[in-house]
Amino acid sequence: MPEPRVIRTPQEMAAASQAARAKGQRVGLVPTMGALHAGHLSLVDFARPLCGLLVVSIFVNPLQFDRAEDLEHYPVTWEADHALCAAHGVDAIYAPTAAAMYPQGFQSKVRVEGLTQELEGAFRPGHFDGVTTVVLKLFNAVGPHLAVFGEKDYQQLRVIQRMAQDLDLGVEVIGRPTVREPDGLALSSRNVHLSPEERKHALCLRRALDRAQERVRAGERGAAALRAAALAVIEATPGARLDYLEVVDAQELTRLTRLDRPARMVMAVWMGKTRLIDNDALN
Ligand code: AMP
């Protein structure tokens, strides 16, 4: 398996992408913050057969962290990430330095308005501006035909699809299902921070989604009842503290009163000092 090429600057990345396009290759991008796990790799495996040049970006983007503590403790596993990219046939790892991404004097940002106001946006001020700004910069450097994101970060996926459409980016933004541990916990780079006790209780997110889905199968269509059923699971879990739990329109992310269109249950829950998010379709 050839080693992926490591690229550190937007200029070098753009040149590699242009060379691939000149050969008629499709360019695919999987943006990540590293600490790669099977969730990231499912995106890579999905993209691999669809493109000639497959780029994984690894950049812990300071702009999207609303808490300094979260940024400081974000796991960095460069050697393992590199080996996993090689094993999964990645052609290039785009890992710019913060100085290359945000040189002195940097003062621009891109904002998606409506979709970013509620849910994660309400609890993490500035987060989505950081995400859209870095993703637009990654798209500009990599020039991908397609980019693959996880449904794990469902609001992020919808925000980026909106940005790509609104700004005519010409990038196909594809969402892929959440990869879970055998017991149902969604894989996340932040799971390493959970104590064994917290890890056990962290299953409450999946259980809450299951409880709501059971009620839907039993015929319940009222969002308030579904929300209450899921909420009861979180509230019964020692150490769990809720940020939000909502039933929303799967496209617009607005709150629903009834399941009269494609819907998603979305939630964010603190387990001790670790903040976990999860979501799933409700119909
Ligand atoms: P991150 O490194 O956390 O910024 O995530 C990079 C990409 O991987 C994003 O598109 C995430 O939605 C996606 N991702 C993270 N966790 C999972 C998971 N458990 N299953 C599928 N995709 C995931």
C-alpha cells in the first residue's frame, strides 16, 4: 500500500488537486480533526471507489472550539492516523498548520444563518461560523468534486450542505450513517475522556433514541410524547446532564409538533466533563 502524501499548505494542496483534475480524476475529501476511528474510516471507505484522488484533511480547527479546555484536551494521534490512512488507501493527508490556515491578519468568516441558530448553535456560540469558515477554506484548497461527512454531526452536515448550495460551491456534500460501538454508543474522538463509569452511563443517548423509536413503531406521532419518553431515559441516568433534546424536521431542523414529515431526534448530553451528541431518524 503506497504511503499517503502529507501536504501542509493550501498552495501545495491546490497544485496536487489541479494535477489530478488535469488527468481527469475526481477529487474526494473527508474532513476530520484526526484521532481517527472507525466512524471516520467508514467515510473514507465510502469515498475511496468514487474518486481518483482521495484526500483526508486532519486539522484541529481552533476557530470552532467554544471552550479552551476542549481544544487543549482534544486527542492527537498523528502516527496512528497516518497508518490508518495508508491502510485505507488514502492518497493524500492535508494537515495544514494553524499558521498556514490562519496567518496573521486573518479576519474573514462565512456564516450560514438560520440552520445554525438552534441546537448546537445555541449552546456553542461561534461554533458553526468556525466550522463553515474552515470547511470553505478546505474546499478552496482541495477543490473536491465530493466531500463526505458523518450524520453523527447532523446539524453540521445540514449546515455544510446549505453552504455548498447557497454559495454555488460545486461540491457534492454526502452524509453517511453513524458508526457505533457494539453496545450502541456513537464513536467519537471525545469518548476517550469518559471514565469507565461514565462510559457505561453514556449509553443513555442511544437508549433514549431507541425508546422514542419504539414509541413511533407503536403508533405515537406527537413530538411532545416522543420527547418526554426519550427525556425520561436521560433523566434516570446518574451523572447525565441535558443540553437539549428535540424532535426536528430532518431538512430544516425546525421543531416539529407531529411526525408529519421526515423527522430526526437530536440531543446533546454531558457525562461528567464530556459533552456527547447523538441523533437518529424517527420515521
Ligand atoms: P471530527 O473529526 O469529529 O470533526 O469528524 C470528522 C467527520 O467524521 C465528520 O463528518 C463527522 O460527522 C464524522 N464522524 C464522527 N464520528 C462519526 C461516527 N461515529 N460515525 C460516522 N461518522 C462520524
